[in-house]
Amino acid sequence: MKDYQLRFIKLAIESKALQFGDFTLKSGRNSPYFFNASALLSFGHISELSEILLLKTKDLNIKFDMIFGPAYKGIFLGSLLAAELSKQSSMPVCFNRKEVKDHGEGGSLIGAIPNGRVLIIDDVLSSGLAITEACDYLAPFDIDIAGALVTLNRQERGQDSDQMAADELRAKGTEIFQIISLDDLINAESLIDKTNLIKMQEYREIYQGA
């Protein structure tokens, strides 16, 4: 595991963005862990989170012209990454509203008009629905999607098969990148107690795709 991945896990635990217990997910599944990226904002270590995002994109070594952060968690993640990248060269960013605005500038898009190669950034990949919706939103624009970066890949089954969501999305043409995955959490033995590690392992065996 790379240093920035360990740093992210530590940051997630310290900020309580990553919690352990008994949680009912949007999918209805009962999970022994839960990740809430909003807690990273409350914790206030924004500069460290920004640096981790920057280190990940440098590690990927992919080319993109702008960033799209889908509402809501992708908005602040995309803005933080764009701010870091813009220290070197201009990096436009945009995001969508959940509700279309019918006054002022109107519409559902805020920020730059999508163009060129676009990197999508969001907090968690579970079933893949949020990334699919982001790709559908961007479809009318004359763009190429460079991929989607998530802070946590839960490595769960996708919407349409027994494959992992990331594999489903790749099959549809969207490459998936992550800062950490469920496997990384399970391997973080020095940071997470054994009881929680075992529960996550059991959860993975039930819900992880092929």
C-alpha cells in the first residue's frame, strides 16, 4: 500500500468519515462499516485531503482537461483537486445540481462547460449507479471521459451482473480509479482492530462481485 493510501485511511478514521458498527446502506444491505466523506470537511484537514487527491492523480499519470464532480460529495472533492492542480496550470471544474434551476443562469450545470477529456470524481463506488448517472449527464457534451476517481471502492457487485461495479463500468468504457478499496481496508491491520477486519472480510465474501 502506498503512503498516501495509508494517510487517507488514517484521515478517514480520525475524522470519523470511516466508522465501524452496524449500518443499513441505501441498497438495503447491512454493512459493518460506513464511509461519509462529508465528515472530512467537518474535521477540517482539507489541505491533507487535497494533497492526497493530488498525489493520486499524479500516480495515475493520465491526461485530462477538466474535472466533473457530481452532486453532492463530488462537488467539494472536485473543487479541492482542481485547486491543487491549478497551482501548476489552469484546471476548470464543473458540477451538476440535483434540481434544475429555473431562474438566474438557469439549468443544472455550474462551472465550466464540459469539454475535452473529463475526469469524474466522487466519494464512494458501491453499485456504480452514481458514476453511471454522471456519465449519462455528460453524454450530450462533446467530451471523452478520462475515467472516474473515487476515494473508496467498496468492491461490491454492480447493477447488471455478478461482476464488481468497477468491472461493469469498465466494460461500458469508463475506467475506475480509487484511492483505497475494501481490500486496502482489510489489509490495514495496523490501523483497524481485528474484530472489524474480520467483519469486513465476511461482508466482502457475501457481497463482493466476481
